[in-house]
Amino acid sequence: AESFGLPYLSAYLDSVGSNFSHGANFATAGSTIRRQNTTIFQSGASPISLDVQLVQFSEFHTRSKIISKQGVFHKLLPKEDYFSKALYTFDIGQNDLTAGYKLNLTTEQVKAYVPDVLLQLSEAVKRVYDQGGRTFWIHNTGPVGCLPYVLDRFLTSATQLDKYGCGSPFNEVAQYFNQRLKDVVIQLRKQLPLAAITYVDVYSVKYTLVSQAKKLGFELPLIACCGHGGKYNFNNSLRCGGKITVKGKEILIAKSCGNPSVRVNWDGIHFTEAANKWIFQQITSGSFSDPPLPLKMACHLSKDGAMNKFR
């Protein structure tokens, strides 16, 4: 948003007082592509899976056409032609992989349902396309085996750790997901002739950051900055910001490290602001994209007004 000189995107669910004239964010914490047959209290998976987000997008699109013509709302909602000019970014799938491990599935069992997960992602892109979406920026998933919460929560033997300390089985699943995702993107380009679809290799960027952290000015890439206890400063029962009560007084236990600006992982699950900034700087140039176009060219129109077809 900053690189384009735009305000930050407001969350769709944060509807009161938000300005959606420049776009909306439909993501929720813990979201998966597939619906999870569990509750958020049992697994942490969000009930707002991708299909629910698509319903929200469809309602947003429909209501924008009607409400934007009424009073003050025309300044708060996107113009009709914005929906065909917009950049639709998909960054989802990691939680689908870890959901299987939470059910004690093996790596092979998790890999077995990846094609179904990606089929549903493919259908989601098609649904946005059917509503006029033409430009898509699709991220692959990161090295989940390098996340403190994965390393802490799921048993991993010493032989299953790579030379940087990441869990190889989990990263193997992520790489399998990414290989199949790239195949899906190739098929979508054939099926959606007017679409411009960019595949972004976020995995490589994030793994580079973890494996070369010191060289890049970071430290302790597998240790959560904000957390409490254990080898990875992560406790699933006492996450970042967690407090305990002692003699009727709340005491903050899971607190931030002293200098988050040199840390890779924030809370065991998410990257720090500094790490995310570095990651963005790598992918915005197009060096990790297929086709290798910079972000500013993702919505580029050819002279005749037709959307460029990426192959």
C-alpha cells in the first residue's frame, strides 16, 4: 500500500468507519482454504474459510454498486470499474497443511489431500474472475517447518531437522503444495484467457531469510521474539501477550524481546514487521515471480486496453 501511495486496506469485517474506496482485506487469522470440521476453540482454525470470504466479497461487490450511489457512501466504496482493475492477492494454504498435523495425520496423509485443497483454491480464483476480476497475485506457501510453533507443537526428531534447524517433513509438504500450486496456475491461465496471473515464490524468500539471517542483519530466526518458555520461546497455552494471575494481580509473562527489528519471527507463527518488510522488498521486484514482473506492473494494461496475458 505504501509503495503505491495508498492507505492501508481496511478489514472487511471492520465495517464501522472504514474506507473501502481503494480496496478491502477479507483475510482472518487462522483461515484455511477448505472448511475445517472443527471449532476455533479446538484447533484455532478460523470459521471464515476461503469460501466464506468469497461470499463476503460477492456481497461487497453487489452492495457497492447499490450503496455507492447513496449519499456519503460514494466516497467510502469502490467505483464499479475498480473491480475489474483491481489486483486480487491470494496468500492462503499454510493453515490447511498444519490442520492435518493437528489431527495427527502423517506427512503422506497431509500430502494426499493437497490436490483437493488446491482444487478449491482454483475454483475461488474462477469465481472472482466470473465477477470481473482480471489480475491475480498468488503467493505460494512458506517454509512451515521453520516456524517456532510448528517445531514446538509437532514432534520432530533430530534427524528430521535440516542444517538450519527447520523441520524437513513440514517443509517437504510445503514444497509439494507449491509444486502443485504452480501447476494449478498454469491451468488457470489456459482456462481464464483474459486473466493476468502472477505466481510468487514466497517460500524461497522466507527460507533465504531463515537460512541466512545473520548475513542479512537478523538473529535467532527460529526463536519467537514475543513468547514464553521452551526451546523456541513459544508456549501454545501462553502465547505472546499471555498473562498469569498471582495473588489477584495479572502479570505479563509472554512479552516482547528487546529489539524486534533484528528478529525474524514475532510470536511463533507470524514474521516480525522488519522481516515482512524485507520479504516484501524481495518479491516486489518480480525476481521471485512467474512471470518475473515487478508488482507495479501486475495490473499493466497493453495499448489496446486488453489485459496482458502472462504465460
